[in-house]
Amino acid sequence: MEPVTPESASNQQSDVEKYARGFSRQQRRELQNQFETGLQWLEQQPPAYDRALGIFAQCMQADPMGAVYTFEFLQALEQGYELGLYKHGWRQRRRNLKLVSRIEQLCENQQWHEALQQAPDALYHNARHERLLLELAFAAQSIEAVETQWTYLEFALKYFSGSCDVHVQIVHAFYQAGRFDDANDHMFHVAKSADDHLLQQILRALPGVITQQFPGRELISQIASMRLELEQNPSHETTWERLCQILEELNLYGQAIEAAQLAQQATGNTNSWSQRSLQLRLQQAESRLHFHLELQASDSLLDDLQHEVWRIRTEYFQNQAKQYPNQAQAKIQLGWCLTGTKNWYEAIKQFEKIEAEHCAFTIVEEIALQLGLAESQQAIRRFDDALGTFTKLLELLTQCKQPDEVDEELSAQFPGLENESGMQRSLKRIKTLAASMNQTALCQKCDDLAQKIVVSTDN
């Protein structure tokens, strides 16, 4: 029995509106029960591949976002293909190509949902067809079914590892997802295992802004030598450090993080290497954001990358604050992470707790503390409290003898203050709130101080 056609599946929640809105709990349970029935057909002896494929096809059409349905369909199709069940003669293959052409036409017309509805039938009659898998991967990407996209690409790479088109689409998919470093990692493995002809084909097919990121053969050989050395002497910490450093410089963060985790196991130096892993994860997130900002990626992708940066920054500075409880700086940095995620109430608690627990601050730390606290108070409309905190902040700014150095330290040390003048930001915020609350004297103090340190407070 062949998988059901798109027409017969259209009665089972395959409408775009239904899965775009999501499923009710009852619908999700029914779909899961249906899927498990398909798995049971595969467990029989001999496995009932056609019955299982028919059920998986219905699940794929009902929920194109469910990558597990696509994976099990392709996996079952592969197992049947290996047994000779879905291999066709050349005449049959030529007739079956009409289904591939239909998918290509739908994708050309940007009818992504319809293409995915017809995917099971086309795949059933064209097992292991490179162009079909790539077209379906692109269709899944276009409706933001990311996991389904990667399922198609995984099988395309498995069957056609020597294809330039497959590798190029994988690299573009990584960039589309904001993971330029994973594209570097993919090309690292291609350069290590593929022949020069394939490598040159891939490089010619990609734009220069992408290919200039890829590691060269010489560095790949150096990394391989270091790994061989570590296999023979896994406790040699200096070699692990050099390996992580090289991988980091090549933007191969995934491999660098993995190396740090292996070093932690091999050397037994848990604290140092767990901290290094976390630091690499933070650098990975920040480098992704910086790189895709330069590429002028979409706003939605940049928002996702920025959110990931704040998430890992928060984890990183939580770890730092726990490791160094007597140092105020890490705790203030954590407070700024909370403001970065607009978690204002928690930020206020954090800053007030720091004030209560610590007596001695550097001038830079105290400016960062008071600015973060005041901005958080202002964000939740506690204007009187914010004005009092801003007044303290202005007194601190008045005491600064070397404002340029203070600016540099604020920018370097505190997340959220990078790439801008902390002094200028402080004076603008103070003056804006003071003006709105008719605090003329405070506004004048801001202007006087701005003239001294050559900072404009105009909004």
C-alpha cells in the first residue's frame, strides 16, 4: 500500500491555518497515537513498511512542523530501499520524475505548504533523490519548520555527500539560522575529508564573505596533529589550551567547546575548564550577533541572536558571582544582564542587594551600579526613587577626574554599555528625568558637568 495522497490527507488537519495556529491537546494526542501506531507496524516481523509509511505520511501532512514524522518516514523508506522494496527500473524512475518536477514547480511558485503536502508521495516514488530532498528542505525553511528542514538536509548529506549543491545549501542554512560558526565547522570536515575538486566547487559556489571565514588545509592539519598528540597524552593541559585557542581563533566554537569539555574530563580540572566552556559559549553567541549584524541580517534573526547573548551572559555572570562572592563587579554585571532582558524588578533587587552587602566600590563600579538601578527604577515608573538614584549618580560623575578612562572601563566591563559613552548616557538620562520633573537645578548641573567633560546632553 502506498502512502496516502495529499487529497486523501486533506481531511486530517492538513490545512495551513490549523497547524499554523497549533493543535489542541486532543488533536496532538490523536496525532501522537497515530504516529505510535506507525512505529508498531515497523516492529512487526517482517516490518510492514507500506503501512508505516502511510501513517507517517498522514502525520507529515497534518503537521509539517513535526520533524520526527519526516525523520521516521525517511528512515523507514531507507530501510525498505535497502531491502529492494522501493528501487525502480529506469522507465518507472522516469515516470516518477513527474512528481519531482511538480514539487520543483510548487517551490518555484513559492507554494511551500502545498509542496510539503505532496512530499510523502514524491519521496515514496523517488527514494534518494537529491533535488527532491533539497527542494523540500528549502520549502520547510520557508515556512520556518527549521527542524524539518534539517531532517531533509541530514538525509541529503547522508546519500549525496559528494554533491556540491548539498554542501552549499547546508552552509546557507547555517547562515540563515545565524550560525556562521557552524558553517565553518561543516566546511572544516569537508576540507578534511573531501577531494580538492569538490572543495573548489563549493568555494566557487559561495560568496566571498562566507568563504573567507573557512579554515585552511594547513591549520586543519595542525589541529589534527594536536588531537593525535592529546590521544597519546590526554592529561597535557597546555596542549588542550592551545587547541581551544586555535579553534576559537578560527571561529570553530562548537569544536572548541567540545575540546574544553574533553579537557575537563582528561585533566580533572573541573572549575577551570567548566569556566572556559561557559566563556566559549558566550564568545560564540556574541560573535554570531556581531557577524550577522555586519551582514545586515533580518531583524527577527538579530533579535533571536541578541536574546541568546543575554541568556548566556546571565548564566556566565551568575557563575562568576557565585565563584567570586566577595567581588562586587560580577554581581553588578549580572544586574546589567537583568536590565538587558528587561527583567526590571529582579535587576532592582540585585542592585539593592549589592548596595547592602558591599561597602567598597571603585568609582567605575559605583557608577555602573547607580546607573543600572536608576534606569530600572525609571522603567517601572518609580520616578521619585529614580530621581534620588540619579542624583547620587550625578555626584559620582562630578568626582570623576579622568572621564575618558571611566568611559573606557564602563564600556569594557559592563554588558549593555559597550560601544557607547557611559558618561554621556548617564547625563542624558539624568537631564531627561530632571526636566520632566521640573528639577531645573539638576538640569543645570548636568549642563555644567557636560561642558567640563565635553559631553553633549542634548536629546
